[in-house]
Amino acid sequence: MGVHTLPDLRYVTSRLTALTVAVLALAACSAPSTTPSAPGGDTLVVATAGEPDALNPVLNYGVDGGSLIFDGLVSRDESNRLVPALARDLPTLSADGKTVTAKLRDGVLFHDGSPLSAQDVVFTYQSVLDPKVDSTLRSDLDMLVSVTAPDPATVVFRLKYPYAPFLQRLTLGIVPAKVLAGQDINKAAFNRQPVGTGPYEVKSWTPGDRLVLSANQKYWAGRPANKGVVVAFVADDNVRAQRARAGEFDVAELAPKLAAGFDGQAGYRVQKVPTADYRGVTLPMGNPVTGDVAVRRALSAAVDRAALVTGVLGGAGEPAFGPVPPSSPFAEPSIAGKAGAAPDAAAALLDAAGWKPGPDGIRARDGRPAAFALMYPATDSLRKELALAVTADARKVGIKVTPEGLTWDAITPRMGNDALVMGYGTPYDPDFVSYKLFGSAFAGQGFFNPGSYRSPTVDQALQEGRDHADPTRRQAAYSAFQKQIAADVPWVFLTYLQHTYVVSATVTGVAARVEPHEHDVANSLWWNIHTWTKKP
Amino acid sequence: MVRRRLLVAVPVLAATSAGMFALGAASPIDPAQQYAGAAAFTTSEENLAQIRANWGVDDPLPVQYARWVGHLLQGDLGWSTSRHEPVTSVLAARAGWTLLLVGAALALVLVTSLLLGTLAAYRRGGWLDRGLRASAYAVQSMPVFWLGLAAIALFALALGWLPAGGLTGITATGTDPADVARHLILPVGVLAVAQAPWFVLFIRDAVAESLRDDHVLAARARGLPGRTVLFGHALRTALLPFLTLVGTHLPELVGGAVLVETVFSLPGLGAVTVQAALGSDFPLLAATTLATTVVVLAANLVTDLAYAAADPRVRLDD
């Protein structure tokens, strides 16, 4: 025993070194290695947290258009108005509202060079309807009975019942039937290497890193103004801000407070984009406190929406008073109240309804304290801050709110009895979300109308808006709907969010449009990036 | 011994994967809702049920597990519901980067900690020793995440020497080794620095201890040069327990790599593992857990083999 029984140290270290080298070599083998290439002169780089699961419209990629890789029969312009895309003109609705006919544009080619035909449109929509396909879009197309192609340039959609906003559902990107037919769409290689008709074709996609798009030189609407786009996927907000600061991106989406750091910084500007994405508090009818309309109206008067926008949202938002965003042509201006709190009005409402302040400042009626629980998803820091702000505002008028941060599986069984900070919204058609969220037929069905709100006026207005294509009739119906919601307050609407981006000063052509909640590669600030240019 | 270890590995792997499935089944998260994202709130229950049926995730747990094992035996790791691609292609695309990151960081940690720890022990109480110990304690108290952001702020933003993140230049079309290497300097450095304190302090203490051992004193008394005594005698004695430390510390290194991958936006296994856990994606979770278990078992085996090679008193034929 002793020092001379130990083997040579160099032997051991060389073993260790060999092991390390082997690990490295193994790693290097499994990593794809290709040659580097010159950066594109005017390739634009955008950064987002939102990475799609699959680049296939049938599997929920870019269903509302702006998908860069695909086109729908129709698309939306800067004001979110429908314009023809793969359809030559806007498709037409039959007099009974149950048949929609679209004529296809001539000479449209897929990225692989094959021509677009009506069969591709039929295939796309039939795939969505196929229960074997993992598409959540199926819920939105439950009025669709059949899609047929009487000739190669015509597509006919038949509906179960008249559905006025059906054209709004035709933004779904069209996939080539030839490439996908006979395959399991859920597992097709197409989902990683898609073929569309859009302004860009996919060169490569490294999940977790980037999507590289190159301009489609044969794009039917004209060649893109730049060579290509790189979409960098950076999930963490702080990391994205750091990399933007290092000058890696032409456009990056950032949380409002991080974006504010770029304000006034040379070479960048901050772009705030309005959205239709609202946050509010659901007030269930089954709860003895929130079931009283006086309490609901008082809460709506008591919250200080202006303070929520400046304090919680860092200025990136606007007060919300109803489920139809102010940017929508269907918005009813008369329902907008004061952005600040109106505690006196709230107190008067509660007094009149018999909710009298007790010794501890909490109001009560017939021995029942004006108290309820307010749930929020614990991981959502924005909803948490909103819940705390509402709690404080309610306390000022004598209503005791107990905020509870929970997971969704704990929240869902309680939605019928306890209030919840929720968010929804669509910029496109008021029917889309509101029909299920406020219709009595959906009362208590999961996330559809969880508070079991029932109003014959609202039911009738929502049905009228869906049944009739006539714009003035729809306008009147949705006005009535919004006024009734404002009177009944099944939700206290708090704020509409704004998405914030930092944009390099070298980029021209940015045209912000009102965004939905979901925005990733598709439907972000760069929805029209094929018309952007970049100064060197 | 190798054969015996391999035999033990089988029940360990079976137990790990079964545990994974049991934990997943106890999770209240609905993978279909997770998959739908924001659309979950406007998707009908019927629609979600169809998707769950397509995936077979409503089947009883033993059925799901048996199906998974059956596929595994045929070399098929199953379908990742959270990534929407085969588990094998998730691993193929990402495991290499994680291995590269961990391997390079481990190599760096080993070399620097052996060198610095030994020198600090030799001049115990000197400025190198004191400085090293102070910074080791300081680094030990910093979260990896914070270290990463600080490194970006310093080397990428303030000095502009190195890229702030990503695997390659943002407009590069391929993965050029030189470009990748440049992008990996910061992540590997941060991971190595974050893990180094353990190793440096261990080596320092172990060498300091063995400098007082009889055989080292004897070597000195024989008038051998200082460097020979330090590296040839003192460090050599200290190295044995160090091997054990490396083996047991490997899982922590893998854990650190997950965070480093997030900070530097590297497309490794870290982010997908978190996503798989959040989305109740059994097949992917089971595969990454199995892969980690295999790596740890292999590391322990290698440690023991290295031990046997370094110390003839250790016999493997028991």
C-alpha cells in the first residue's frame, strides 16, 4: 500500500480526456453539419415567443390568415376587412344564407410548381372536418355540411343553417391535396416542410430556434419586396429583450415593460398594436352575491380601468366596457363608461338594493355578507395583478373579494359559483366568441358561458346577427346585444390588451392592424412583411 | 461487473418509465387542452374528446404503458403529443446539442478545477486561494439563469465580443462548426462557471489534505521537486474521490444545461422537456427521463471503471 501502488496519473487523466473527447465527438456526429452561407442582403429577422406546433393550417396554423406561407380563399387588409385572395372575388352567399360559392383565381401555383385547383380547397376543409384529424378548428366549422368542387375553378360550401359570418372562416390557408392525400395528416412530414401558395416558402425549420423563409418568386400577388424572412423563436421575454438590444432582430415582440426600455433608444421605435383580446371578471349567476345585478353593476362602476391600464399594463392597453372591441365596426359607442372609478355611483347602487355597510365596512343584506371568491390562473401574472386590483377597488365600496390563484383543473369545476378573471375576444366578427359565451343554450358548458348567464334579449340578438347577412340588421342586433350585456353585467370587462413590438428604424412598410389573442409566426405585426423593405 | 450492472439497469429503467407514466396519469392536465392552447376555450368538448381518442390518452394506464413498451421493443419511442412529431425525431434533432453543451462544459470544469484547485491548495492562504474560494462561494450563490443574463449583458451587449444567443448567426442557413462554436462559448462558459465551485473547492480541500499525508511528506523529504510532489503525489491521491464526485454530479450538470439552453435560446432537450411535462406528454417525458437515467447509470459505471483503473485496490470481480 502507498504511493507506488497507484498507477501513473497521466494514464488516468488520459482516460478521462478520451472520455470527454468521445462525448464531444458523439455530440458532433448527431448534430447536422452543413456549410455556412452568406447572409441575405435584405433578409428580415423577426423574433417571437410563439412557435407553432406544426406548419399546417389544417392543424391550426394561422387559421385567421396572415400565415406568410399559405393563402386562404380570402384574406384581411390593414383594417381587417375581407379582401379576395385565392378566390377571384369575395365569395357569395345564397339568398337563404346556406350556400357559399367561391370562384378561384387563375394561374395560382403552389411552391412546388403545381397549380391550385378547387380540389385542394375541398381537401383542406374536408380534412378539418375529419374526426381523425387533430384540428381544433372543427368546433368553429360546425355549421359546415359539405364542400364540393363542381368544376376545377369553383368551390361550393353547404351549411346546416344560415351563418352570416361564414366568409370570415375562409381565411384558412389552402394545402395541396396531391401532397397530403392518403397520408395521416397528424403525422405527415408536410407539417414540418409545408407547401403553400403564400408569399414565402419554407427553407428550414429548426424547432426551438428559427424558421427560415425565402421569397416565393412566383407569388400570384407579386414578388415579395425582400429576399426572405427569418423568424427567431425565443421563448423567454428577458432573453428576447437582451438579444434585441444586441441588434439581432429587425422586429421583436416584447412585454410592454421591457419594450419601454427601447423608447427613445437610437435605431428603434416601440409599436403598440391594439388587440381584441379583453380581460374581465366572470360573475356567475349561481352565486348569491354575484347573482344580484346590483352587485354586478356596482363592481363595474367601482373598478378603476384607467389605473389598470397605466398600473398593471404599463400603458399598453385601453379600458374595456364590452365584448366587442372599439375597433370593430359593430362596436356600440354608447356602452363606454368612465375610465376612472365611480365609487359613489357604486355605493348608491348597493344602498338602493339593500346592501348596507356593516361594522367592519363590508356590506351585507339579510345577514349575508357581500363577499365572494375571485379565481385566477396562478401562472398568469397579468391576471393575478388584475385580480388584486379588482379586490382593492371592490373593498373601497364595501365588497369583500378573496383572490385565489389556482390551476385550471381546480378552477373549472368552480366556474359556476365563483368569479374568475378570464380573457377572450376576436377582432373579426362579434358572432365568433360571443355566441357561445353569452348564449343561454351554452349555459354551464365548460368554458362556454360558465356563469350560466341567461337573457332572452341577448339570445335573440345573437341569433339575429348570425341568421341575417344584411349589414344594417346585424349592426342593430349587435347594438342591442352590447347594450343588454352592459345592463346585466354578466362580466365586468376590464381592459383590452395591446401587443408591443420594438421595430428597427431601418425597416419600412410596417402597418399595424388589430390583432387577435393568438399571434405567432402568423398574424403578428409582420402579417404583411412581404411588402416591407430594409435600408442597409 | 459490467454485465451485472447492465442487468441491474433493466429493472431501474423499467421502474423509472413506469413511475413516469404513473406520475403523468396522476397529473390533472388534459393534454388535448394543452395542445389546443388558447383555442381550448373556444373548442367544443366533443372536438377535444376526438383528439384525445386519436392519441389514445384516455385509455387505462396499464394499456398505455403496455402499448408504449411494445413500441419501445420495436425501436419506436412513440409520438410526442406536445411537439407533434415522433419522439425519435425530437431526440435526434435536439439531444446532440444538449450532449455537446454538457460534454464541453464538463471537460472545461474538469480541466480548470483540477488546475486551479491544486494550485490553490499548494499556496494555501495565498491570494489565489483566497480569491478562488471567495469567488467560488459567490458563484455558488448565483442562479444559473442570472449568471447567463449577466454574461449576455457583459460580453454580448457591453463588449460586443460574442453573440447573445442562438445556435448560429440569425441569418445563417446551415450550422457551420466555427459559427456554432462561437455561439457556444458563452453557454458552455456559463454552465462551467456555475458548476465549477463544487469541483474547485473539492479538489482544493482534497489536495490540501493529502499534502499532509505521509507519502507526500516522504516524497518531499526525499527532495523531489515541488511540482512532482504536487501533481504526482498529492493530486493523485485526491483524484480518487473526485471521480466519484464527477459521477454523482452529472445529473446536476444536466439540470443546469436545461436553464442555460433557455437563456441562450439553444434548441436542446431542456425546453421540450419542460413543455412535455406541462402538456402531460408521456412518450416524450418517458424518453427524456430514460435517456437521462441511461446517462447517469453509464456515468456511474464509467466512474467505477475509472476508479478500478486508478486504484488497484479496487477489484471489479465481486
